[in-house]
Amino acid sequence: MEWFTSDEDVAYDFVSQEIRAAEDPEFETFYTKNILLNEGIRAWMAAQDQPHENLIFPEEVLPRGNAL
């Protein structure tokens, strides 16, 4: 008797759970819950993740013409 899980077993469990999730919209796997959680956090944190988008620079510090 094996006391460890092989990569094939993990892959089979993952695929079988995803097949069931595709057939049954009420069935959620850890993987699908993780995706939903990550997407929710990403949407919630979007403004905080891009603080440079909201910076306001005074006119005198902005480049003029070909000053790049």
C-alpha cells in the first residue's frame, strides 16, 4: 500500500473535479473557489495596485516637446 499520492493521482482528481464542475454549476472545487477568490481580490485591489494612475503632476515637471 502506497502512503503517498502520485502526480497521476493528483492530475486525475483535478480533471475529474473539473469535469464534474463543468456538468454541475453548483459544484465548486478548491481550484474554482481559488480562482473566484483571486479574481475578486484582483478587482477589489485594482485601484491600490495602480497608484501611479491617479498621480497628478504639476505642469512644470512634465516633459515638453522632445524632452524624453
